[in-house]
Amino acid sequence: MSGVSNEKIMAICSSALQPAGIIILVTGAGGVFKQVLIDSGVGEALGNYLAGSGLPVVVLAFILAAAVRVIQGSATVAMLTACGLIIPMLDPLGLSGAQLAAVTIAIGGGSIVLSHVNDSGFWLANRFFGLTEIQTLKTWTVMETIIGTTGAVVAMIISIFL
């Protein structure tokens, strides 16, 4: 850039990267925490506990994904962890394609509920919309919970009629 000082270029780059920094930090920390859940056996223990509850598999899928989401923060990690815990429960049930789709929808719904400060999406909305943490909880978190819960209800309805 001709005519622009190095200091000005650094200031522009720094201001552009600042909002992404917290998002990258939270996402990386979420990946670390996911590995702690796996290595410590907490995820498997939670799955075994819920499997013994007698709840329908669609409800279990939603609860597992939501629990991991709240504990860890990442929707992606919540989905992957819930899938890993639910898949062994599915084999003996012999579910149809539509029933498997309902389980998938339930996992997706559970993975996005209750977004909070452990979630990089929370900080993305917070930083780019210029919201306070309280405003983000009142808007983003509520929106994500409505979407996720609606998905879970639809999955449960689908599973009842199949």
C-alpha cells in the first residue's frame, strides 16, 4: 500500500483480527475440553447412565448432545460426541432410514441449545453485533435454544409415527 505507514497497516490488521481472536481461542479450548471428556471416560459414563434410563433413543440423542453442548460449548463436538455414544445403541434396534434421520435431527437440535460463553458462535454474535454478554444471552442463546428444541420436538414426532 503506497503512502500508508507500516504502523497504520499493523493497526488495520490488528483491528480486523481482534474479533476473531476470542473465537479461535474458545474453539481451540473446546477441542481440548472434548478430548478431556473422551480420555477421562466422562462421555462414555454419561452415555451409559442415560442408556439405562429407559428413554427413547431420540430423546437420549437430544439429551446427550445438549449435555455435551452445555458442558463443552461446541456444537460440532457435541454432535460428534453424541453420535459416538448413540451409534452403539442403534445397532440392536434395527432402525429404518427415517428413524435414523429422526435421531440425527435430535442430535443436531441438542447440539445447538443453550449457547453460552463456551461457544465460539456466542462470541461471534457478541463481537460482530456489538452486544454485551447479557444481550447475547438474551438473544443468541434464546434463539439457538428455540431452534434446537423445535428440531428435537420434530424428531420426536417423526419417531412416534414411524
